[in-house]
Amino acid sequence: MSALIALHTARPMHRFANPTRFLRIARPATTWLLAIGAVLTAVGVVGALSVIPPDYLQGETVRILHIHVPAAWLGMGGWTGLAVASLMQIVWRHPLAAVAGRAIAPVGAAFTALCLLTGSIWGRPTWGTWWEWDGRLTSMLLLLFLYFGYIALSAAERERGPDGRLAAIFGLVGAVNLPIIHFSVQWWNTLHQGESIELTGTSIAPELLWPLPFTMLGFSALFGAVVLMRMRTELAETKIEARLRRTASE
Amino acid sequence: MRVRSKHQRLVLVLLAMMALIGAVLLAMWGLQDRAAYFMTPQDIAAGRAQPGQPLRLGGMVQQGSVDKQADGVTVAFTVYDGPATVPVRFRGILPDLFKENSGVVAEGRLGPDGVFVADNILAKHDERYMPPQMGNVSAERATEQTLAQ
């Protein structure tokens, strides 16, 4: 903690570099994000499970879409955040960047796993298979393994000291997988269908689509809340460790 | 001094990322054919498939071509993609979503007689989702559009 504060005084341009200021904002933000996320997710899940009609072809399995698609977006969004944190750490030496990267990784991995799991459950009745090695499925599985790699690397690096850059480099390099996931369905013939939702419009009927923004925003808010909680936890742990070291040396 | 080194780091990271993305794009471009999950009837018409080699065939099931044979487990149908067609024979259980005018991926081998013998059939779902009453009308319209392309 004291090291973090020392860094801050050296670079006063970072508004959130001061952990105290960060904590002052993060504490109420966690509560708000949790509350908003819980309400939006509840509305979206109830809508997806019991309000929308079944699909003309897939029947009831279409309901999985409202969990699967937000999970996929957040799995990829998590690594995007991780890559931004890595960039902040390497270029601007932002003292909270490594903390943010470590906080994001397990949450992003959880959403990626949820995406793979729900996709598999949807694939069995729809395609007739639990798993196929097509471009989209394989690149998404790779994202999960990249998360595992980042979690292991960043944890090992944290134990060795505050100056590690390896995990940040890994975070930036791993971001190359994101466009591969996104464009896999265009570049290659894949079993996975193409994009249903694009900037120009959607091929999902509105009465089937409406819960998606709710689960999308709800999951995102919960994601943010958990990341803030994990960041606060790590800052508190650093503080305890510093205090213990001081007591021990006295 | 500090500002310059920060800019140097930024430029360095950007250059490294650009080199990396370039390398990956090259690799993807090289993988284009090999990473394809299936071949289309047009690929087979162009002679890109060796008879007897295991491969996946993907395309649309032609309207009116599905022929369930007398033994009850053998089914024959035609897969098309643009103007090219490939006849397929399959013994086994079809997925629920298998139907005419809808996407399919067949795993198997191309026989010397040009008939694709499938060991496994997967239904390929497209990106359209709609409620049942709308489905019949607009699915046909969308299929016509796909065919027209």
C-alpha cells in the first residue's frame, strides 16, 4: 500500500491511481452495480425462461440464447478489459492496473466457461452434438485456456514482487485471439451460425429478443461489481501484508 | 524525460501488437482451407476432395430430395450450394432439426461413384430466430433469398 501511495505522488496525473480515491468511488459503485445487476438479470432470466415464445425451429432451447450470448460477450469483454489494464500497466505504469487485471481474469474465465457450457447444452439438441472442433468453438475454448494461463502467471508474479510485467505482456498477446473468435464464423466454414446481432440490425424476432438487453446489462453490472469487490479485496490484503511486515520488523 | 520514455513504451507496445496481428493474419490466411470445418458441394465440384478421404460436407438439403428407404434407417438426399449438388447416403438417426431447405453438415467419405456416404449428420442452424407462427412464412422467404444469392 505504501508503495502504491509513493507511486501516486510521483505521478499525480492519474485520477484513480490513488487507492484511497479509488476505494471511495468503488465502495458505493459495488453496491449500486450489484443491485442494478440483480434486478436486470432477474427480469431478463424470467423473460427468457417463461415469457418469450419458443422458436419456430429450435423450440424451447432458444431460451439458452439469453444466457449464452451475454456470457460470450463478457468472456471476450473480460479479456478486452484485461488487455487495457495490461496496456496501462506497461505504458503508464498505473499502480492499479495489475490489480485490475488479476481481478478481472477469474470472472472472465467464469463467463467463458458458462458460454461453452450453455453452448454445448444447446448444441446437443440443435446440431446433434455436444462438441465439434469448428473455428468458433475452438477459439472460444482457447480463450478459456488463456484465462487459466493468465491466472496462474499473474498469481506467480504477484508473489515475486510488484514489478512484474510478464502477465501484462501475456494479456496483450492473448488479445489477438479476440478478433479470431469474432471473425471465425466469417473466415471459415463453421458449424456455429453467423452473427445474429450486428450494428445494422438483427435476424432475431423482437418478441424473442427483448430479454437479451436485460441479461446483457445485468450480467455486465454483476461482472463490474465482482471485479470491484476483488480489487478492493486485493488492496485490503496488500494493506494487511504491509502492516504485518511493519509489526514484524518492529 | 519521463514523458518521452512513456511515449517510447507506447510506441513500442503498438509496434509489437501490429507485428503480432500481422503475423496472426498471415497465419489465418494460410490456414483458410485447412481450418475450414467443412467443404461445400462447390469445393467438391472443383475437385478439391479426394474420394475415400474422410471429410465433412456442408450445405443445404435440397427440397424434395429426402428419400427414406424401405429398411427405415437408410436415407438418401441431395446437398446443394449454389449450382453444385452432391448426393448423400446415410444410415442412422437424423437430428431433429434435419429438414429440407435447411443447413446440414455430413461427416463421411466421398465414394468413387460421387455419392457421399455419411457416418454422422449434424444439423446446421442459421442465425435466424423467430416465433412459430412467423417462422413458416419468413423462413421460406429467407431461404429463397439465400438461394437467389
